Amino acid sequence: MSANGVQLRVRGKVQGVGFRPFVWQLAHQLELAGDVCNDGKGVLVRLAGDGGHFAARLRQDCPPLARIDHVDVQPFTWPSLPEAFVIRHSAGGAMETQIVPDAATCPACLAEMRDPHARRYRYPFINCTHCGPRFTIIRAMPYDRPATSMATFPLCQPCEAEYRNPADRRFHAQPVACPDCGPALAWQAGDARCTQDAALRAAAAMLQGGGIVAVKGLGGFHLVCDALNPQAVRTLRARKQRPTKPLAVMIPDADALPEAIKTLLSTAAAPIVLTPKASLPPFPEEIAPGLDTIGVMLPANPLQHLLMMDCQRPLVMTSGNLSGRPPAVGNGQALAELSDIADGFLLHDRDILQRMDDSVMDRDGAMLRRARGFVPDAIALPPGFDAIPAMLCTGAEMKNTFCLVRGNQAVLSQHFGDLSDEGVEAQWRGALSMMQQIYAFQPARAVCDAHPGYRARRWAEDRALPVETVLHHHAHAAACLAENGWPRDGGDVIALTLDGIGVGEGGALWGGDCLRVNYLECERLGGLPAVALPGGDLAARQPWRNLLAHCLAFVPDWQRYPETRCVQAQNWPLLATAVRKGINAPLASSCGRLFDAVACALGIDAQSYEGEAACRLEALAARCPGVAHPVTLRADNLTLFWQQWLAWQAEPCERAWAFHDALAKGLAELAAFHAQRLSLSTLCFSGGVVHNRLLRARLREYLPGFTLLFPHHLPAGDGAIAFGQAVVAAARSCC
């Protein structure tokens, strides 16, 4: 029998985004008969006849949260021609389509929630096919209600009618619910109990009174307080044991902010965006001590919108966890772990199946932490990467993510944090197991960091899988290249990889290096000199140790400088002896520790969170932009830098600026020298230090005439290491 129809296989982000009702409506507009269904490969459309303009309209009118990556059109033979267009039940199969990230509340749902005459007035779980939870509630694919945490909430008759109506914006919106059939709020504060709207109003009253509330969101708990109440913020910090790490603030609107920041805040991802304090109304210094930015966000879900409406003030929204522990995701966990921090708990009975932190972006859109709103969006591999075997890449130890790679795509997980914490590792294992199940993913090998002590590597080695390793900074550079679309056969580039430390060739500790890299090779050409890390890991937490190490290496008469008083106040002779004898003082070419040393010399000796000294040093430098200075820095020898910088007695902000400027110039000269020597014109930059906006700007200033590649959609730091491991291992598999 000859073909009497066509079949369209649609791949991409096409499940859970209203794609089937969109197809149904389009088919009716074009008066076509056939059917559509979800399956493990995406969406399958079958049409009677040739389909006319259907395929073109499919791309042209794609729903807002959907993304079509590929449409394959094939002839199809109907045993009996259909008379209408229908939506068929979903089918299973190996997962190839993309799962959709959670999306911020859409304008239509927001208007409905605020309408006193609407059925879902003030309902904190309102959603539709254009917004609401997706990845955080999924158990299996295809994405249908029985495979989500909404399975325990049978639909009432009105919700069922919406769910079944292809013309309704809630057609097959799996989390659809209302006050009669869906999840409910519950308030708990001591012996006080209430539910639904009374729970919401009780939480708002406590926040207005200066209390701290643990609020269950989409991907975990937040600890919330009044952002304009300094005492409430101080109390939160004291109870959470978070003395200075900046706190995010949820604001009612972004109308007065710069347009670029407003645009970022208003996307469906609704990230936290680092915003200059000068662009914001005054907030207590306790929100972000010593910094010149505050991470702000707009309400990202209906519950947050309602809290903002009822409180009528900005709210601190920080992760619901004890210091150093993973955020709570379940009611029982929150009540057990946060009872000494929160005065009350705003709970609900919809399970969170995937922990998902808020994503964080810089004001230029550069990604700092990739999670809610972006995960698990697939990342296309660059040209030349095809038919890659399934590989599991386990990432770094801190700011960990993992990566699944198969075919020509990679899925990078959400941010987890420090795997040395058992609770974080447990969440990591659980998420990895679920992702493998959702994607029907059976890796042929595991790819790990070269550091033999990383927990993720030890976990992989305990599995019955071949394990290969990738150098930490090779992964950094490769992630930047791949994000920027550098083809597999693109050849060499010069990379500046700037961070704390990572294992390099021969077990050396790198962290401020100029490399020749491609996807297969990584060669160190030069970089910062290796300096001792007195006390090993303690050097990353106590900046004075790094100042001592640099003084011992480059400043023979260091004790005569007032900048070293913080060192002289410590028991430095014992540590100096340990450095001289090489006792627990490994050598590392660390750019991050150089920042710590300079910060300490300017009186910034606090390091209650990773990178604090460097962040405060950058903020200090921003007060004196463009100041002329006599300081030079040769990347391979810091003696002249320290002599000039210590001798130049200027304002602290001027000296902070001079350091950034001299470092950028010295690194730029090093990279340019090797690029010209090797006849290369492309440079890439990665590592956590590259998150420094001022350093990025000065590097661009000093490297005209080169093609410069910076991370943007993925973090420059360790959050993209797993993706870098993926492309290096993928390139090896192609050989």
C-alpha cells in the first residue's frame, strides 16, 4: 500500500510545555486529520495527506517554553484514513526528548490568582502549560501526571475538564490543581497550626513582625525574613551561622532597575541577578557586607508572589539549610534541621523530587550558578561531536555538578555544592540515580577529575565501569571552548585558567596557568609561580597564610611593612619553618590564593565563605576605577610586583585597583606572547577567578586583536567542570 500521509518526529524541549495542544490547535486551523502523542523520543505527529504548511507553522508558532531541535518528516501509510485530529495517550521508550526546567509564573496565571472572582484566587499552586513546576516533580518519562509528585492529587471535575480540553491552556498541564483537589499550605509555629490562606497570612504576619520563616518552595526550602529589618537579618545570620556570606533579596518589581537587569530577572528562569547597590534602594549593610552588589530576584512561583503581596516589602530569600549542609527538601527534614533557625514553617504537601537551588547570574548575564530555570536543558555539543557513547562525568569536589553525555548532546545537572558534606553527597547520588532512570541512561564509562581524593572519583571507581580522568584545568578550558561552539577539529587555542587549585600534569597543583589546549591535549606553557599553601587546605580559609607564603617567597624584608601586621600577629615562625621544610605546605600556582594574599595586606582577612576575600577586594577596587599607578606584574615572577605594590602608599581602593590592573596586564602579556609564538589568534578564559568582572574587563582591554572566548551560559568555575570532562572524553572517543 502506498503512503497516504506523513509522520513528523519532533525532538527538543517538547514535553510539558503545551506542545500537544498546540499541535492539536494548529491541525484544526489547517483542517488536517491525524493524531499526536508523547513518547520517549519526543512528540510524534501523524497526518493524513501531505500536511501542507504544517511543518513550517510548527516552528513558526512554537509555544513559549518549547524549543524544537529537529523535525524529521517521513511518508506514512494509514490503514484507514482518519476523519479528525486527536491526541493519543503517551507511549514509553528510551528517553531522547528534553525535560523542561521549572518556569516562573506566567502573566495569565498571575492575573487569575489575583482575581477575587476566579476559582483559583490566591491559590499558591496555580500553574498551566506555560509555567510552574516541571523537573522538580518528575519521577519518570514520558512526562505525564502519574509519573510526577502530582499523582497523589486526583483531579476534581472542573480541573479534569480543563486538563482534557485541548483548547484550554491547562490541557495536559500535569501539575494542574485548584483549592478543591490540589496541594495545600500548612502553617506550623510552636503549637500554632492552620492551613491554606490562613497559613499564608500567619507567615506574612510573622515576617512583618521581624520573625524568620522557613518556606517550602519548588526545589527546596528558603529561610525568609524582612530584608529591611537589620535586626531580623542579624538574627538570621547568627542562627544560621552565616556571618558574612551575601543574602539574596526578593523584590516586588524591577521597574526602577537598569533594563538589562530587568530583562534577566523577568525571564521564565527568574534567576537571582547580582545588581549594583547603587541601582537599588538602600538595604542594611548586613545583607551583603563589604560588597558592592546584592543578589536580587523577582517572585518565581505563586507562593512567593502571595508572600510579597501580603508583606509589602523586600524579603531575604536564602537557602533553607544549616551552614555547610544541603538545603532541606522535605517537611520532616526541614522541621528537624531548621527548628533552631526558623520561628515558623510554611509547608505544603506536594513532594519535591529534585533539589533545585536558585540560579545566579551576573548583571551582564554571565552564569554563576546554573540550576532552577536552566536545568535540565540539554546542551548541544560543538560541530564534529556525533554518536558519542553514553558517558557519566562526575565533575569536581566543590560547586559540583555531574553531566550525562550521549549522541551529540549533554545534560548538565543542577548545582550541588561541596561533595565532602555527606548530606550533599547523598542528594547528589539520589539525583544521579533519578536522572539515569528518567533518561534510560546506561553509561559505558565514567569520566572523573584527575584528583585521586575527590569523592565523585572514588564513587565512580567503586562502580563496574571503566574510569578515565581529565585534568581539572583541561576541563575548565574545554568547557569554555565547547560553550562557544569551538569545533572538535578547531585546533589549538591559548587558555588562561585561573582558580584556587586543581591537579595538573604529574600531580602538580595548578591555578594560575597559561595553557596550549585543544579537546585532546593540554600543555602548560607558563603562569604564576608555584607558592606554598601553608597548612594545606587551611590556606583557602585563612588569607594571612597566603600573605605569609608570598612574603617568604618574594619579600625578604617583609616584616618592615605595616601591611603584614596581620601575619605578625599570628604564630608565623612555626609556619615559616613548615614552609621551608615542605611540611603540609604544597606548592601551587594559585591565582585565587594570590587574591587572598593581596586582600589580607589591605586588611581583608575574613574568609567565612569561599572567595570572600577576593570578592571584597574586587568591590574595594571598584571604588577607584582607572587610577594611575606604578605597579607592574610579571606573571612568572612576583618579586617586582610585591616590591612596587608594598612601596606604593595609596588609598586601599587605589591599591586594590592597581592589583587587578597589573595582574590583568601581566597575564595578557603572557598569553599574547605564547599566542604570537605559536601563531594562534584565539584565547579562552576559565576558572572561578574569571567570575571577577573587573579582571575580565581589564583582560579585554589588554588583548586587542585576539578572539577572546569567555564562559557565559555556563559558570566559569567548577560548576562547568563536568561538561568540560564530557567534551574531552567525547573527543577521545572519536579518535
